[in-house]
Amino acid sequence: MDKFLKIVVEMKRFIVPLAVVLAVLAVIYAVPYANLSLASHPASTSSKASAASPVTTILSTVSPSAVDGLVCLAPTTFTTTCPASPPTLSGTLGSTLTVNVIAVNPGSLNTFDISVLADQGVLSAPATSAGVSVSPTFGVVAQVCINGLVVVSSCSSTDGAGVVHVVAGSFSPTSANQVLFSVNYNVVGSSALTTVGYQAGCTATSAPDGTTCVTLVSAITATPLPETPQTALFSNTPPPTFFGGKLSWTHHLSLAKNAGVQTFTAKVTNPSTVNVYVQVVVSGCGDTGSVCFTGSSAPTLFAPGVSMAITFTAPISSIAVGLKFPFVAQIMYGSSATSLPLLSPSTKSGSFAVVA
């Protein structure tokens, strides 16, 4: 059995049609197709990838083209479709989180080779058969490597910490929208925001860059099908909030006396146990609806448990004189100053009148 799996893994590197490979090997070794499943092979937690390379997350938010399929990471509420944009997953410390790897409009395929990458300090899949669940459509599981440890057959040079690598195939072509496999993570850490994506450094893959480790093999041409990878985000810390609902501004704004700007001061607190970057955004329109404004603070680092005031300005047009401006203040946040994709549920609303 081990010899059989080794040959399958070696041959799939040449992208030989899996149906042909397996049919020939099944005859030679008389191994029943039904027995080739993940459950039938004991897990090994002692063998490590011989040459694990540094892992790199690939973040993709690009929509697929009309001819490309889509491979996405999504919560279990998605099975045959993908979210419109990378979803934000969550889970409390000590809980489990299952992430589906879904193919939508993939084309006719019989093999996939995908490496999912997450921060192992936050999400860690057990390096056993419990770490992944492969779709029964792909009954021949040729390779599973989790965190650089062999579960089925072997690991590859791109495998390592945080990488869940699965290679599986089917005797029959399939083009259905479906879950290819699921990763069963343990939530072992806290993060304001981290990416669940794909390993990089592979060659001749289905991804537009040819190196992101997502490959679906055509059952017709035995070449990689064009696919667009879509990632996910993970956050499990409480969001920053307006401290005591505090936001101050000039209620009767004289453009002449205030140099044509409205000044806002927001008091914000970070109740989480990790650092977060915060940006306060205020926007509104005059009561005629034709004159609007927006203003935002610079991204500001908040250490765990810290509360502080952020002051910033928003320009107000001279044609706003005589108008009243209702507005809403919101908090965007994330794990870096250049990535603030999360929106806090904490908001503050108000209004001000503009005079000359």
C-alpha cells in the first residue's frame, strides 16, 4: 500500500491523468479503489518534511474572470458557492473551526493539489487524519501533510508550519461546484486580524501567478485548469469601541473662524489582549443631500487595554453655509496600519450647522 501511494505521488508531479495512473496501478497491485481513503492510512506525527521552506501567505481578493474558476476558503455555511469577498472567520480560544476549500465553476477535473496556509500560533490543525476531511468524490487521497508532518504518504518542499497540503483524485471527472476538502482547525491563539490563505512557491499551478499552491488538473488535457484563489480572514478579539460613546465636535461651525474645517475628537478604547490599529472615519451629507463631507484620522496603534483620544479634521466646502450636516462616526481596525478591513459595531452619530 505504501509503495502504491508513493508511485501515485511521484507520478502526479508529471500531471499524468489520474484516472489512467490509478487504473494501471490498480491492475498491477490489485488494490481496490474503495480502500484508498484517508481513513485507511494510519497517521504519522513523527515524520517531518525534509526541506520545509519559509511560508508566505497569498492574499487574494480578485474576482475570477469569465473563463476562470474560483477556489475559495469559507465557513461551513458555504458548500457550493463562495462569498462575494474574503470572509472574516472567528472562533474563541480552545474551540474548533472548520474551513471549507470550495471549487466553483472549476471545469472538468479529476485531481487537486492545494496547500492552505494559516498562522499556526492562532489556528493549528492536528497533524492526524482528524486534521482534514476530504470529499468522498475524491476517494483516492495520495498525499496529506499538516504542519510539515506526514499524515498520508509524504510531505513536499513547500510544506511546513501552518501548511495543510492535500492531494487527492477521482477515477471519474467532475465539474460540480463542491467542497474539495475541509480543514479542521483548533483555535490556539488570539488575533485582531490574520489571513487564512495559500502557500506560495509551487510551480505550474492553476493560479494566475503560477506559483500560489492551488492546482486543479483537467480530466481532459491533464494540465492545470485556470482558477482564481480567494482567501479568508480570521479575527477573534473584541473590537475597539468609542469610550463611553465619546465624540466631540463644533456644533455651530463658522468656516471663517475654523479655516474651513470641522475638528473631531474621538475617545477610543481597545478592550482586546492584542495590539490593534484604529482609524476613525466620519461622513455625512447636508440636509439638501447634495453637499457631503468625509474625514478620517491617521491609523493609530492601540496597545491592549489602552484608551486614548484621537483628534482629526474634515474639510467643509464653502457651499455648505446654511446647511445642517447629520453624520456618523465609525471605527475601522486591523492588525497593521496599512490594512484596516474590519468595522467595529460601535458608532457615534451627531450633527452640526454651518455658518459663514
